Amino acid sequence: MHPILVLFSIAILPVLVLLLVSTNHKPYHNGHPLPPAPWPRLPLIGNIFWYSPNIASLTAVLGRLHNSHGPVVSLWVGNKPAVFLDCHEITHKALTQMGTIFAHRPTSWFEGVNSHGINSTTYCGRWSLLRRNLSSHLAAVQHATDALRSSIDGLVKNLESAVAGTEGGVIAPSEPFRHAMFSFFSALCYGKQVDEDVLASLRDLHAEIISLIVELDAFHLMPALLKLVYYLPKWRKLLSAQRRHHVLVTALISACRKQPEKVAGCYVHTLLGLGLGEDEMVSLCWEYMNASVKTTTTALDWIMARLVLHQDIQQKLRMDIAERPSGNLVPCCEPRPRRPFLEAVVVEALRLHPPAHYLLAHTTDKDVILDKYAIPKGSIVNINLANIGRDATLWTDPNVFMPERFMEGGEGSNVNCISGAQTTTKMLPFGAGRRACPGAAIALTVLQSFVEELVKWFQWEPLERGLMEEPSIDMIEKQGIVTEMRIPLRTRLVVRQH
Ligand code: HEM
């Protein structure tokens, strides 16, 4: 045979074999069309990895699929479709009208730190018990002003010394934000201010474990076969980090157990009453810290970035705060007085920059029809909630930061992003329906309290253009489990005279 033909056969053969073995993209399930998906897809592997090997590329891939096929599309994870919704009406139907059907979570064979968490528990009695327990704990600590005060004071001090130690007061506040959030939520989780060195070890372990977990896997978007390939080389490191986390958290739990009286506002104490095993308690503490810190820190980064960018809104907010009684000095356990403009700034930032762009993976325990498409039992179902908040058919000038839209009479004034049973899903930074975030109310309180104090104590200014040879502020996103700022916030901080 001619050498060119031989070379051609060698090059073309694998493609032909691939096409032959590739699963025929049967577009129907029990007589109903399946959500459109790109082709080809391979047995056991599917095609998600082919099109989107990481979370960073997922949004772009899905954007192209939605553009050509509409609001319901799919990619295949092994032999399961991962269905993505990009339309607020269909989302509303799935999460609220068909809420119980889509309230399940996919299962995983991977026994990790998260495996006993509320978020990974399927929709059943255990989930309901744990979720009710967390919700009542969070409602009880909603006005835990002592812990809040102490974390905010610590943050203000940290920022003041950072400013004093730099030329021109230029600082990167994200790390101090994270430290303050970690200290606040750990105080609620373990019932007291955790010692600084233990806190530092816990923070490092969280960072280490998260860096070892593949982001696609966090959304159940990794075919089992690839999981094996990815995790095998990291297995020992992951097990070691999880073991060290287990030891540290068990010690904190034991300290709570030894306390003679139940400490009010301590999550671990509520868990002790439920008769859970040690692994379950460690996993629930991991979830508590993991679900709360990264999301609130990321939200605070975006809010403060917006206030740096929009000096007029920062000034208006400062004046509004000065005119009303302080929300953060109310005695413990009393509700904060309402501050509509502060609330509007926080909610507008969450609309434009929700920390999570996707929900956690949902699934169904039976075959269902959604918007004419068949969703087979066990499919992964997810929603691009960031697109809904920026949808031009729902919001005027959706890309403009305009807190006034959430003030009385504004187009967002009837939006309630806390309640699970939302009547509208015009924005859903915390999800909606049965699985909506149980931490939404406390997250909003914490964010409002932090922003109030940060604006009172400091003037947040942009860096002068050209001075640092970088734009004053870069609002481009870095996609991940949470969507952070691609270039972490840097600002010139001026301590205000009181
Ligand atoms: C700005 C802060 C936060 C944001 C943006 C946020 C967002 C979310 C989102 C989008 C979900 C997924 C909903 C779904 O899959 O349908 C979720 C679930 C969850 N969040 Fe949050 N969250 C925040 C803070 C918190 C806090 C402070 C806690 C607890 C201390 C918390 C605990 C949870 C838990 C346990 C779940 C799983 C609920 C379930 O599966 O039933 N979150 N959150």
C-alpha cells in the first residue's frame, strides 16, 4: 500500500473506531425527546469532558449550546444526561411547581468530607431532620451580635494595621475578609471564638482539601471512569488532609461535648442532640464552614469592588447609614433596624455577582417531562442562576449596578431571594424551592453588617490609573465552584475620622 495511504489509515482509523463505538445519540426516551446534546458521546465517558474539561469552560460551552438549541440542553456524564436550564420560567417550574420531584441530589461512591452533609443527602427523612436542625440553629443565631461585633472589630483592626503598613494605603482586603468570616462562622459552629492557631490550621485544611477536589466533580459532572484517573494520584494526599481535618474537628466537638451546659447558638450542640455518629458530625461541620465562608467572602469582595467603582453610591450609602440608628449596635437577640439602601446595595451586588453561578446538582427519582423534554430518572439537573439575574427580558439595563431598582417602587422591590417558596425567580443567588440555601437570611445579615461598618470606618477608593500599571479595578470573573474576581480586589483605603 502507498505510504500516504498507510499514514492516512493510521490517522483516520481511530476516528472511525471512535464514531463506531460512540453511543448513538438516541434523541428519545420512552417516546419523548431528550434535551438536545452535542455529538458524539462515548460509552462510559459521555461527552461533557470532551466539550468542557473544567468549570471555567462550562459556561462558554453551555452558552453556545443554548444559543443554538434553546433554554434546555444537555451534556453527557458517562451514561447519564446532565441537563442545564437557562430560562427563569422553566427554572421556576422545576424548582417550585415540581419542587419535590427535583429536590433529590445525585449520589456519589466517593466517601469524602462532604458525604454526610445536608447538601449531599437525598430528599428523605434524614435530610429533613438535618435541614430543620440547621434552619432553627441559624434562626436562633440570626442576631448573634456579639460574635458579629467581635469579627467585625477584628477585621477593622486588621485593615487599619494593613493600611498603616503600606505606602499610600493600597491593600488587598480579600484575605482579611476571609479571616473575619471564618472566625465568625466558626464561633457559631463551635459555640465560642476558636483559638487563632486552631482557626489557622482549620482554614489551611479547608483550602488544602478544596484544592484537591476537582471542581467538575463538585457538580457531579465527572464520569466515574475519569474520577478514578484523576483521584488516584491524589488519593493519599486527599486522605491525609481529610484525616487531619477529622482529628481537628473531633477535638473541637469533644470540647463542646465536655461543656457542662448547652451553649446557646452553637451548631455542634444542636448536632449532639441528634444522636449522630462522629463521621456525620465532622461532615456537617465541614459543610457548615465550607458553605458559609467562601460564599460570603466572595460576595463581600464583589460588593466592595462595586463600591470602589461607584464612588457616588458609596457616598450615598455612607450618608444613609449616618442618618439612621446603627444596625450593628442593637442588643443581642434583637432584630436589626431596617436599612433599605444598604439592603438594596447588597442584593443588587448578589444579582450581578452571585457567588455561585450554578446550583448544586439536583436530580429526580423518576422519569419526568419538563418543557416537552424527557428528563430520565437519575439525570443531573442544574441551572445557570447568574444568567437569570442578568436577563434583559427581566431587568432594565441588567449589566448596570443600580441598587435603586430594589428600593420601594423599583422593578426589584417585590423580589425576595431568601424565601425558598419564591413567587418569582427573577434572581436566585440562593436557589429556590426545597433545596434553597438555608443560610440565605444569615448571609444577608452578615453581609449588611460588614458593609455598614466597612463604609463607616473607611473610604474605599480606586487605585490611580497608570500608577500601578494596571486598571483601577478589574470586574472580570474567574469561574469555579464559586465565581471570584479574576484579579483580587486592590483598593486605596483611607481611615475615616470619627
Ligand atoms: C452569600 C452566601 C451564600 C450563597 C450565595 C449561598 C448559595 C447557595 C446555593 C446557590 C445553594 C444551592 C441551592 C440548590 O442546590 O438548589 C446553597 C445550598 C446550601 N447552602 Fe448556601 N449560600 C450562602 C451561604 C450559606 C450559609 C451562611 C450557610 C450555612 C451556615 C449555607 C448552607 C447551605 C446548605 C447546607 C446548602 C444545601 C441545602 C440543601 O441541599 O438542602 N449557605 N447555598
